[in-house]
Amino acid sequence: MSKKLIAVAAAAALALTGLVGVAPANADVGATFHLNGASGSADATAFVPSATAAAENAGAGNLVVPANNRLTYTDTADRSSLVKVIVSTTVGQTVTAASTGGLKILDLNDVGTIGSDYRAETSPGAVDYTSTAGAQSLSRVATTNNVTFYIFTTSSTAASLTISKAGNTRVVWFKGKPGPAYNITAALPAIIPTTAPATNNVIAKITDVFGNQVESSVGVTSSVTGTGVTLTPSAGAQTVAYSATEGGHGYNLSKSTPGGLALQLSITADPANVSGLPTANKVWFATTSIVDLSVQVTALTAQVAALRADYNALAERWNKRVASKKAPKKAVTLK
């Protein structure tokens, strides 16, 4: 064999050796995911996370954002904010986990009961864990045949959980379902038309306690003052639909006569402030004054005429100086 072939073979062998021990993507780490049965039976319901961010973002979310700041473990769809992760091991094996985004890891083995649900607490009957708890990494050496921990999220954007054990790694994805309406904001349009516009021109942004956009219909109570104002949906308590195209909950506003206008939007449910989290912004209010455009046009026309007269007066004086050779430059044209 030539020296060149020997060198090529050696390089190939070295590269192959370098590949040995590299953890394959999404390898089996013996991880299973669980919810708790509403009847109280432990880990009764299998939970299937997404394998990719795209798959998770395409769905409605597979966890509930903890709106009341309590972390709840149940298979009841509108209450479960916790998923239990069980990684099968042998004694002495090290399990690590890391999360991204709003996904947090709770390093505890069990949760306490609350009716037919379970909740995360520092110890049985002690202080509840809240959404400020948790970390984004975990490392634990197994003392039994499994390692368990819990995860939850405060975000409606997909976030990853990476689990590693014995040289293998698995990545799964979770996304939160936004909680109930907690904050509302909007903005009046720069120009309010005299007749109903073709599309909604006041877009309310309604978010949950963590600022996630609420993408479902929401009860909103509106009130409006001012002569000639038309608001659709009309003033009062209404169920307002979310529009992905508009990026919020839309209103159609017009005012047929000049004068003042005030618009208030409030969350009908009147959400209570959540202890330990920011105060709810449950009311939005704005005012403006609309001027008759014809009056504005008349006033601006008069201003233009006055400026033109001033300019022409100055121009005539200049031109006389040019004609009498008292000014060195050319005459100017009148406006």
C-alpha cells in the first residue's frame, strides 16, 4: 500500500474514532411524560410533547399558563400547568436537563393534593410553588431506578427541553395556552373617518397575566361619548372575536361630526390582581378632538394667501431696487 493510501486510511480511521461517543439527536433516554388523572390516580395520563419547534408552534399549546400563579398537576385540560418527567435510570447514573424560553424545571419528586388535582409545593401542606419558581437546568444523580422532575411554561411561544443520560440526548418542545384576559390596551387611529371604514381601525391587544396574546373571543365592555360617533361592536358588553389578520380584537370607529370623542374598553370579567405578579391593566381609555376639515381648509387657505401677499410685497420692493440699480442681483418673480 502506498504512503498516500495509508495516510488516507489513517485519517478516515481517526474521523471514525472521533464520531464514537457522540450523542445522537433525539436518542432514547428513557424519558416519559405524564399528567395526573383527575380522579387522583398518580401519573394516569400519558403526555406527548412535540418533537420540533415548528410542530409545537403550529398547535394551540400543550400546557396551560399558570394564570392564578399556582402550578397544578392534573389531566383536566384547562387547569394543568405541570408535566411530570420520569427518566428511567440505574443507581449512580447522572441525568441532566436544560430548558429554553419560558419553560422552567422544578427539581422536586412529588406534589401535594388539592381536591382531585395536585399542586407543586415546597413540602406536603407547605407553601405553593409559583410561576417565579423553577430553573432552566437540572443535574441529578439517580438514587433509584428513575429520576423525576416537573416542567411548566409561562409563554405561548414554543420552548425546548433537552434531556441527557449516558451519552444520549433527547429534545422535546412545549408551548403554553394563554390564560384568561388580564391586560387590555389599544390606540385611536391617527385619522378618524366620517363614515365607517372598510376595516377595523381600533385594535385591542388583550393579553394574559404573563403578556401572552389571548387568541380567543373575549368579553369586552365598551363605552363611547361624542356626537355622531359610531362604534362596532356597539357600546356595552360584547363578545369580541380575535383576528389573526388584524393581530387583536377589532373595533370599527367613525365620527360624522366635529368635536370631542372618548372611548373606553374594559375586560368584562374584571380580572382580580394575581398576588406576586403585576397588577392587571383591565381598562383602557383615550380621548381626542376632531376638527371640521372644511374649517381647517379655509383657515389654511387664508394663511397661504396672507403669506403670498407678504412675499409679493417684499418681492416688489426688491424688484424696484433692482430697477433703480440699487440692488446687484436680478428681479424675482411674484407668486
